[in-house]
Amino acid sequence: MYHPRLYGEFYEMGLKYGALLKEKANFVLPEISSKKKEFGLDSYKELQNFYPEVIDEIKGFAKGINDKPKNLGAFLLSLGIFETSGQCSVFAFKNNDSVIVGRNYDMLFEFKKFTESSLIAPKDKFSYISQSDVFIGRSDGINEKGLSIAMSFVNGTKVQPGIGFHFIIRKVLENCSTTEQAINLIQQTTVASANNFLIADKNFDIAVVESAPQKSFIRRPKKNENFISITNQFISKEMKPYDKGDVEWSKSSERYNRIKENLSSVGSLDLNKAKEILSSECVCLNLKKEKFGTIWSVVANLNELKIERAETKPRLTNYKQETRLDWWLKKKNK
């Protein structure tokens, strides 16, 4: 897993990282089909309106790898649209004095070599720690305000040119300090595909946005529950018509039910218990035939901004504490 530290102007961040990958790994953009390129270019136009600052980052990165911004944009905005192979588990739990979040990212094992955990601190935006298997876009993260967001794929019934989850998560982390702000941002976005977004903040507001091109629905904990979770299907009856299913090969329902059982059975949750849930045989995927499973795992206490991460199949003993956000905040406040 790569561990870049990127801060400053958006263009500068892109140029720095693109040039680094070009120098160290001789990076070039993978080829994509004409169908994906057309879709990506149409979505790139949407991104220019949705988040123009990140267009500057794309331009800088493209300069660093000696390619055109539109080629890079088309590649990034076609990812995870036509092959939604990622399968993930996420939960948030409210204690009396803290909010605990946990996340497994499940993907083809071959994607391990592309994974990165980044400290990102754009000028005049919130800084954050986030994980991804692609540069620039994000799959989950926690920002300096104690806001967490993580996505999971859903096998939806429709795709459209629009904003992919990578950039939705970027904009949320960089601009939102509360769950309500993040919900409003997602609901106002022209989304490209179906996803779940689990959002939690240090003020004990936890929610899921079940999001599809056709509509979205906000799901919150039931009255007798102090937790919420997602795997790879829509749970609400309102969103079921936009979910094609066919994800039981990854034990999606089984993972969802097991997490719910575990969280229902505890009065309080600490990071060790969160790790135990994510490391359990059912929740942590290791599908050898499909060469697929958990390739990173994150737990965090949002009130203390304490983040720990396992950079491979999680076990209770292989999480390491994340210190870069604390380092950056101290550096910024000097």
C-alpha cells in the first residue's frame, strides 16, 4: 500500500503525484474501451460543474504523466461503472461518549498492488486520511472534523453519465463537517451508478444514503438500535426496485446479517471489538476460487480522531495506528 502525503493547491497535488508515479513506476494510463471512453468523457463534463477544483488536480496529474486531462478524466470516471466487482462491509456504532466506525474493502487480490492510503490536505479545504485503489479518487475516509464516509457497490439497474463514487467521497471529505451536510451533497449530485454511502460524524449522527441514478433514500438506525451498516444491497423497500441483486457469491446478505447480530449483542463497542467483527470468518472475505477478498480494513474513533488500518486481510494483531492526520494538524496549527 502506497502512503502519499499531498497538500497545497489542487494542481500542485496532482502534478506532484503524477510526476512521482511516472518517475518511480513509469506509470501510463491503461487502455479503455471506446464505450468506457465515451461514457467517461460525458461524465468529465459533469465533473467540471460538480467539483471544478478537482479538474485542476486532474490537469496537474496528467501533466505529471505526460498525458491529456480528458484521457485521464475519462479513465477515472468510467471506473467501477460497468464492472462493479468490489464487495464491501461498513458499520457505524454509537456509544455514550464516542462513535466507532469499521470498514472492510473487498476486491480482487490483484488490486492489492494499486492500493493507497493518503493524507490529503487541499488548500482551504478539510484535511483527511482516505483509502483507495486508484489515484485521485477515494473509496473511504475520515476528515479532520470527525466525519467519516465509506461506500459499497450495489448492482444497480441503470448507469448514466455523472459523478462516480470516487469523486463524491472526495467532495464530501473536503467540504463537509456533518452527516447532514454530506447527505445533502450526495442527494444533489447526478450520480453515475448505484452505491451505498455510510456516513457518520462525531456528533453521533449516523446514516446511510442508498443512492441510484433514479433516486436516493436515507436510511437511519431503527429506534431500538444504535448502529447502522451496509454491504452490497439496498435494504429499504423504496430502493429495492433499483437493485438487480446477484451478489450472494460474495455473501452480501450473510455479511450484513452477521454484522447486525454482532452489533445488536454488545452494549458498547471499542476499536478492538470492531476489529474482531471485521476479522471474523464471515465478514472478512477470502474467496480463493474467485481470487477475491478483503484487501484493507479500517477502524476509527471519530471523537478522538484515532484511526487504525490493516493493509491486507485483517486480523486482531495487524492493525497499525494512523498518525499522519495528527502530524498535519499540528503542522498546520504551528
